[in-house]
Amino acid sequence: MFEAALGTALSVIFLITYVDLRKALGYAWLIDIVSFCTLTLMFMGTYAGMVTGMLATLIISVFLRLARRVLGYQVFRRYQGKWQWVTYDFRAKDTK
């Protein structure tokens, strides 16, 4: 059960890294919701399948939170009068 969840989570994480990871991390909440709904519906039918889907979603969520903290993220929003990707980086320290 855990092996299936780990394999599923790693495959989803691998697919997420095909897009710009920092842009995907900006919308981690959406990835969490979509992965939870998709994986629980995909593994629906048995108790072990539902637990596998939920564990895979938990692993994906933990990865997204840690990667967001380490790498930073980008969000598409209106900034200084025009729409652009705004970067939020936790590694940059304020020098003031």
C-alpha cells in the first residue's frame, strides 16, 4: 500500500517538474485539490486503494510545501500596472 502511494506520488511529482517548477509551486493549493480528487477517484473501490490515494496526496503536499520553502515560487498577478509573474523567494534576506 505504501509502495503504491510512493510510486504514484513520485510519478505525479515527476510530471509537475516538466513545467516550470517555481510557477507550479505558486499554485500548490490547486495541485493539492486536483491531485486529491483525481487520486482518490482513481483508486476508489477498496479501502487500500483509498488509503493509497490519500497517502500519495499527502506525499505530494509535503513535497510541494518543502519545495516552495526552499525554491520560492512565482504567481501571475497584476504588479505595477501590468500582468506579470511575480517571484517570492524565501532565500533572499532583507538587508535593512
